[in-house]
Amino acid sequence: MWCEKPSFVLSLSLLVAASALHSPTARGADNAPQRMKMTTPIPAQITTPPQVTTSIGTLQFTDGVPTPDTALRVYDNLDTIRATEAFLNGIPGASLVAIRAGLRKVGAVDGNIGVFETLMDSKSLFLTANTETIYFWSWMELDGAEGRSRSCGDAAEHPRRGR
């Protein structure tokens, strides 16, 4: 066998020892990876740090990849943000439904216009109403199928809502 020859084993041992003497570690250099001419430096500003402190807690990363706990925390936060956004986006629609119901209650239907008899005051339940404006409302439903407008009458009279 080849390993039984003492001269080959001695030569192999000397080769390993010589290469170890010329290694960067043996010379006392740092253990930084070898830098090639074509290596592009990566700015530290765009790398992901191993740890980031945020309003939802400390997020941990390994080589730029979030840990399972960090990923769960971020997805939970996104769910909360989206739920809050959905709620806030629904407020104007809910307000319009209440306005329409109020107009129907006072008889402002079929093209009638509801005009407030008094100015707003601190008892008015409007978000941004001011006390120097006379307000009026009307509700008109546009029938896009025929391209004509029609006043908002009883819901049962509407072709798509009547049951």
C-alpha cells in the first residue's frame, strides 16, 4: 500500500507542516476572508444587524434571516396593523349608513333635502361640524346600469335590494 512507504508519509507530513507555517493564522494575521480584486464591498448600512429594538420588542436575525419568534412577532404586528386599517377604513361607510338612516327617519327621501333648523353646537354628534354653517343633506342613489340617477326611496323599491 502507498501509506506503508515511510518516505511518502514523511514527505506528506512536511508538506502539511510547511503549508501550516505559511497560513494567515500562523503568521498572526486576522481571520478575515481573503479579499479578491473583484470583491465588491458591502456597505454596513444595508446589512441586517443581528438584533433590532423596535416598538414590538427586540427582533433577532441570523445572517439577515429572522428567527421563528421574530417572524411570528412581525406577522402578528402586521395582522394588528391590517385589522386597525380595516376598522378605520370602515368608519366613513358606517357614517354614511347612519346619515342615510337619519335622512329616511326625518323624511328626506325621494329627492327631498334635509336642512338643519339650527346651527351645530357641542351636543351635535358630527366629527368636524362647525357652529357657523347651516348644514343640509340629501341622499341620491345612482343607478349605474341605466346611467340615470334616482332618489333613494324605500329599500324594497330598489331593483337589486328589493326582496
